[in-house]
Amino acid sequence: MIVFSLMAGAFGGLIRSLVSDKGLLLLPAILLNPDGTKSLSLGLVGPILIGAFAGLIAQGTPIIAALAGYAGTDFIENAVDLFLKGEK
């Protein structure tokens, strides 16, 4: 069940990446900033990893895990807040 939750969450993160980037599959890249420094852009890998983690936290049906993966950081923030308040 854990593997399915991870996969469904990652799929939700991929869909979120496609929606937010208007259908583009942005690959990881090193970007040169105007001040001459470099930064790493994770591209679509970031939302997929966050989505997989959110799906793992949700651990319900694959649909719930995919929705949690799509919500990504919003879902994780709310889960942490509920945990810190002692609610389940």
C-alpha cells in the first residue's frame, strides 16, 4: 500500500507541475542569476518528490494520495499543523 501511495502522490505532483507550467515538462537545470550566482531549478522533479511525500502522509486510497500529491506543500503544512496541535 505504501508503494501505491508514493506512486499516486508522485502522479499528483506531476499533474500539478504540468498545470502550473502550462503543459511544459521543465527539466532540472542550473540557472545563472543576474548577479552572477548560480541556482538549481528542480523542474518537474521537485513537485514529484513533494507529491510522493504528501501521498505517503495521506495513505488512503490511491485517489486520496493523488489529491494529496497534487496539493503538495499545502497538504504537508496542514498535516504538520494538525500534528502539532495534537489532532488526528
